[in-house]
Amino acid sequence: MPGPVPIDPENAEMTVKAVAIRRFGGPEGLAVIDLPAPAPAAGQVLIDTEAIGVGGVDAVIRRGTLGLRGFEPGHVLGGEVAGVVTAVGDGVDTAWVGRRVWAFTGLGGGYAERAVARVEQIVPLPADLSAADAVTLGGSGAVAHFALAHARFAPGESVLVRGAAGGIGIMTVQLAARGGAGAAAVTTSSAERGERLRELGATHVLDRSGEGGGDAPEGYDVIIDIVAGADLPSFFARLNPNGRMVVAGAVGGWPPADFGAAMLAAFQRSLSFATFSADTVPLADRHAVTAEQFAAVGRGELRPVVHEVLPLEQAAAAHRKMDAGEVFGRIVLTP
């Protein structure tokens, strides 16, 4: 779990604004606080943040759910930022100073005017990529790419993305369509969202239960599920023989304890189930994909979807919008 951030001894009286968890639970438990100015430790860089991604894992940590432990009141949220490197710690090439980067800060520390990150967790930004687009695409794009690879997705196969309106879902739809999916179906909560997903490459739009969609396929070779939750077992019935379901998120909570019974009941169809976390992918591979996706935005091949840009002080409002299911894409905070 994240440890304390080193304090800059040369600017010990300086402070930076940050958003921390005052108490776990609803968004009202978030508070804007002043912290001592951070300093990069050995192997780290210091970043003046220009954009901060608001992600589902932030909400999970804030709620204190899904088994994430080790966090205490005062924890600063935020796992990815984009901005300019202003200082480096021992052992880090000073050539990084002045460069615009995307950075993964771990399970916290990003909701702040300045953030530190390990040098191996940063990716340079192309000159034509905005900081807001970088934090919208960065982590989500890599998860989507490797989740499809984990499912052994191949051109011509049909794909269903469950919970497609969030950052990971939107990128999965685009990558599946770009990768030659025979069908790229989505589940989402409204016709308006469905139309926006069609513009991004979806071929069929289903409701949250997987119904509707007109001429949508009856079964799918691959299901990428970002929701999990109580309804997960019902989607095994939507897999083709030899179909693969990969859970890449759990914004809907845990599935029932006996969810595997639905797979065993369909034993003769040889279904596969897996979870996926980007933590299992070597850093070099993840960052190579992230760099390529950043370049693909410049070529017009991928579209980061920014729902809204809010000031850092409105982080609680951003979380309320997430909890209410109002977000299409990603909310970005700016200091």
C-alpha cells in the first residue's frame, strides 16, 4: 500500500493542495487539504500536474469496499496524472526535467497539485496530446488492450463489452472494432449512450441485462466485463461454445459466491472464465502499448472521451457523478 510521500526539505514551509479521504464512504467524505510540498525520492520524478484522471478504483478505495485494505483517513486518492517533470531524485536522468509525461502514481497521490512517481512508471507525451486526453486514455487503454489479449481475441470473432460507457469499456469497444471484430456489442444504460458507442465502433447496443439489440448475435466468442456484480453469472449463457469471459473490473461489486455453478451447468460448451489485472503485465510491455496508443490518437485512430473537466476542489462532485452513473468516459481534474 502507498507509503508517506517525502517532503521537500528545501521548501518545507511550502504547501500543495490535495484531496484526501477524511472518512470512508460517500463522496462527502473527501476533503481539500494542504500538504507539505513533496520531493522526489531516489528513482522518482516530481510532476507539476496538469490533469488528473478520476477512475473507478478511486471510488472503490473511497468507499472502503471490494477488499482493498491498508488505507487510512488522510489518504490522497488518484492513480494517474499528466504534467511536467520539475525535479528528479537520485539515480534519475536529469534530462526528464521539463518534459511532459503521463504517470501512474500507484493507488494514490494523484489528486494534488504536485505528485511523485517512479521513473519507470512514466511515459512521454506527444506534443499534440493534451494532458486531459492522456489521463483519459493512459491506464484504461492499456487495460482494454491486454484484457482482449488475455481473452485471446482474434479478428472475425464477436465481442460483447459489458459496462461499455466507462473509460475501459470505451477503449475496449474501439480496440475490438479496430482489431476486426465480427461484431462489437455493448451493454449500457440508455439509447443516447448507445448511439455514442456506435460512433466509437459498436455494432449492437443491448440493455444492462444483455437484452435487446435487434439483430445482435445470440452468443459471443469473447465477453469483456467491467461490471461483475450480481448479474455476472447470467452472461455465461451468452457465450458461444469455447467462449471466453474476462472480468477486467468490478464496478458493480462482487458476483455471487456460487457464480461458477452457471459455468459448470454448461460444461459441454467448454466455457472459460478469467480475471485480468494490468499488474500482471511487465511494465515495458504496458508502456509500449500506452506510447503506441498515444500516437494513435494523433493519427485519428483512437478517441479518448473526456466527460468533463473539473477543478481539483470539485473532486467530491466528480465522485457523486460517478456514483450516480452519469459519467460517459472519464472525468478529469485540473489543479
